Amino acid sequence: MNSQLERLENNQVKLTIEVSAEKFEEGMKYAFNKNKKHISIPGFRKGKAPRNLVEKAYGPEIFYEDAVNYVIPDEYEKAIKEHNLDVVSRPEFDVEKIEKGQNLVFTALVTIKPEVKLGQYKDIEVAKIEVEVKDEEIEEELRKVQEKNSRIFSVTDRPVKDGDEVIIDFEGFVDGEAFEGGKATDFSLKIGSHTFIDNFEEQLIGKNPGENVEVNVTFPEDYAQKSLAGKAALFKVEVKEIKEKELPELDDEFAKDVSEFDTLDEYKQDIKEKLLEQKERRAKNEKERSVLEKVIANAEMDVPEVMIENKLEQMLQDFEMRMRYQGLPLEQYLQFTNQTLDSLKDNFRSDAEFQVKLGLVLEQIVKAENIEATEEELEEEFKKLAEKYNMEVDKIKESMGEEGTEALKEDIKNLKAVDLVVNNSVEK
């Protein structure tokens, strides 16, 4: 094999690869053996005709596609290694010359990782973030704990009011026709939560258990389910049950019930300390993000769109897995949040671009600073993973393999690069 490299615009390169006739012949033999059982030649049992007769009858071209698919992957990988290319896109192959007994010539068009020219990445100036915990924040945390420890009981002697939880059956109609997804039984709805569209919840206020209600609403113009967008709908609703929430008193007894402390004052102090820790962590993360954004802004690079698209796809897959783990399919999530897949992608785009640029910049800082991952650091990460997944360290190493271990080393080096630029920043 020999190959030639042509550099194009937008970080694309074109490889022209010539494969020897002997290697191409290997592919032809593979293609014949793969397909011979399906080929019929008069005078021979199916699959028993010799290759030369098959090619004489049908032409050698019938084996070209499988032969090419056999040969190209290995030869392409050899060319990538020969030219030391860091490819970030799927290759686009094109066969330029193919003939039995001759050298095979094909091209591969790929996008490669861009060059990065670092700007200033030390002594970056960032605004100092002041951290404090206000009394109202402590009170808000107490209210949340109150909510968690509230008592829910059924109400039968009054109608629905704001803040109640109601159990309802409902069915929705547009132009007199029931629509998909518009029906539910024993649905729990908190009045005032604005879970439902328009003024659906408000129209249940004042209704009594057992009462049937006709609720009129209009779907938003930008509603995700296009067939319903902007349309008026009638919901037939039965109010089956009203539930009221009773909050516990905020006193020393409450503190004893929900914490390890004997008094409410001690419990409040603990809440304050925890909130302070959270805010300090947030401030640390905000500082880190601010420093990294400036380091990225100071660098010069031309990021291929394919890298951002690849990161977007990865982020969407991760998000979908998290939703499914929580029992909510992505389709339902999009419906509940009145989004489309494209609008969700748009929400992720800026972060995807940041992550791609950050990865490129950190990789360059690692090279510039000769940052390495020590065996001790690697072993520590293996131990953390073993604890996280409740596995033995040896099993973790075995499951990750050589490729996973190298990726872990890169993560360690990148984290050390982040620490370097953040620790060398200046707060003002």
C-alpha cells in the first residue's frame, strides 16, 4: 500500500490510497467464498462452481463490492497511522480505479482535529465571588423540610382551593373528537403548579368531590404536538378526591424529628453551614468556568462543525439514558416540556461547543506543560471507580482494557491542566 495526502479547507484532508493487486485479490477470494453458496452455474451443484467459471458467466464485477469492503478498512487505518492523522469524522470513501488483477485505488475524505494556538492561560483575571447565607435562605430550606414532612389528608367538607392536590379523571376533545394523549384516570394534580396548559387548574377551583366539570382551554401556538398547537380544547373532568397538606410546626420537636439536633436553633445553624458549603462549591465551579472561558477565548482554533455535532449526539444520548433511568422516555419529556428534539439540541449546543473547545485547549496545555498522569494517580482513579461500581480494582482494570486506561490517563492529565490554569488565576 502507498498513500498520498492532500490538505483541503476546513480541516479536511483527502487520502488517495493505492492497494496492491495481491491485496485486492485477497478481497476477491473473500467475496467469492462469501457468495458462492448463492450462485448457480449450469452443470454444477449450487455453491460448487469454480470461481473462474462464475466470473466468466457473470463478470468479476459481481465480487467487487464485497472485495472493496474487505480491503478498504485495513488499508484506510494503515494510511491514517502512516500520516499520523487525528480523525474526528466518519470517512467518505470513493473508489477511483478497480479492475481484476490490477492495483485498487480509492480515496478517503475525512475531517481532522484542528490545530490550536494557545494564548494567555496563566494569570487570568476573574471577579471574586463573595459567599454568604441569608436568613431567608435558611427559612426557605426549613419550608422545604416542612413540605417533605407534611401530612396529606382527604377533604370532603369543602370545594377545591389553590394549593390542593386533586385526583381527577379527564378526557380531552378538539372539535368534538378525542385526541391521543388527552385521557387519564386517577391523575394527581396540584392546583397552582401550572402543570397543565392555559387556565386548566384554575377552572377546578370551587368544585366539589364527585363533581363533573367541563374545562375549556387553548393550546399554545408553539405546542410541541403540532396537531394541537393553537387549538381550543374541551376537557371533561371528574373531581374524584381533594387532598390537603398540613405542615408541622417549626419548633424544637420538629428539629428532633427531622435531624440529629435537639433544638431548632442548632438545626438552623447546621442548615446554614451546609448552605455555605454548597455556595462555596458553586463559587469554585463558577470561578473555574470563568477562567476556562477566558483561556478558550484567548486561544486560536477553527473547530470543525462535525466535532460539535458529535458532542451534541453524545450529550443527547446521555440525557436520554438519564431520563429513561428516571422512568421517563425522551418522547414524553419533550411533550411535557413543550419541546422538540431540535429545540432540545439547540439548548445543548453552546455547552457542546464549550466542551469541544475546552478539550482541544486542555490537550494543548498538557503538551505545553509536559503534564503526565503518574501511576499513583492512575491507581487512585481505579480505586474510585471500583468503589463507585462496587467492583474489585483488578476487575475494573480488566473491563476498561488498554483503550479505557489510556482514556483515563487523558482525563487525569486534563484535570491537572484545569487545576494549573485555575490555581494560576488572579481574583480581583
